[in-house]
Amino acid sequence: MKKIAQFGYLAAIFIFLYAPIAALIILSFNESKYMSSWGGFSLKWYESMLNSDLIMSALQNTLYIAIISSVVATIIGTAACMGINHMKKLPRTIVMGLTNVPMLNADIVTGISLMLCFLAFGITLSMQTVILAHITFNIPYVILSVMPRIKQLEPSTFEAAMDLGASRSYAFVKVVLPDIMPGILSGFLLAFTMSLDDFIITHFTKGAGINTISTLVYAELRKGIKPNLYALSTVLFVSVLILLIIMNLPKREKKVKTVNNKENYT
């Protein structure tokens, strides 16, 4: 009975999480534009999505902001982790505590603060301010993902590479970087997804005439959401799902290879 209860509880959680997404995907193939009636299978909403300049522009802006901000945040966050790791215990604790504040802080506070910061320095709100804002709130998530991998590093391997004549940059690329790469990739994916669906910070830091998917959906709520936005959401969900599957494939192969090597040694 205990196992049945645990399985039922787990199934209820997954149904609660994914049932709305499943309904969204089904409605994106509905011929009718009304949620209450099924008009038959159709791809017309996907065609409408592709032919909509407004949606394509918002999608392009969203991907552009997410890619640029996540790449820059990953580079800065990884470099910050290397510096934090070489700090003494007290300064490291203080810096890590300050790093966690933006993640615990309300998004509306961060958004308004960044908007006021840009305006105080006379910076006009534009696409660049959105990218800077996304980089700012993405860096803590990268540090959170990369730092545990850096703590697991064996310092002797880096020192051994230096003793064998490798330069610091070469030793970092060949010894340290491969070991922390899973954490870097996880941090990049986390930053990318956080930037992809952010609304509040984008809303306060974007300029006039700039739309992302989240701000477009918010604007469309006043008129009534059209089913072509269901198609757009489906494409984004499937794309992220495929990306996660691809990113996890090398880990599985590496794990299997490690197990096989252990069996050969025994």
C-alpha cells in the first residue's frame, strides 16, 4: 500500500505539471479556434504562426536575447567561480551569500532596480538594456551550477600539468575545463531557459516597440490569446525538450563507458 501511495502521489504531481502542457499541444492542432470544441486535426495555426510578422519578430528577439545573455553570463559566471574558489573561507562565504540574494529576491524588485539604474546613468531603454539585465540575473544561476563541479576538482592534476611544462592557459583548457564542462553546460541551459521565459525584468527594461514572447503573450491577453500562440508555445517546449535530451546523451554514454572500464579492471 505504501508503494502504491507513493506511486499515486508521484503520478499526481506529473499530471498536475504536464497536463496543461499536453492540453496546450492538443489545442495547437485544433481546427477550431475555440477551446471548448474540437474541429479536427489541422496545422493551420502553425502556418499562421510562421506567417505572423509580430510573432516571428518576438521569437527572434527572444532567442537573440537568450543566446547572447546566456553565453556572456556563462563566461562571466565560470570566471567568477574560479576566482571565488581561490578565496579564503570568510570572503568566499560572504560572496556566495551575496550571489544567492538575486535568486531569492523578487523579480519585480530586480526589474525596477535595473530600470532605475539604467535611467540614472542616462541609458535609454532598448534591446541592449534587456540583454544587460538578463546577463545580470543569469550570472548567479551559472555560479550555482558551476561551483559544485569546481569544488570536486583535484588540485594536484592542474599542478601536475604545470610541472610537466604546460602553461596555465593550456593546463586549464586540457585539465580543468573538461572536468567542469558538465557544470558549465548545466549553467548555460539554466541561464538560457530563465532568459527565455522571463517577463517581469524584460517588461521593465525593454524599450518601446521591442517585444519578446512573454511580453507579446501579456499584450495579447487583453485582446484574447489566439491559437497560433499555442503553436508557438508547443514549438518552444519541444525544442527545449529535444535540447535537454541531446545534452544528456553524452553523460549516459560516459557513464556506461566508465562502468565497462571498471568491469575490465576487475
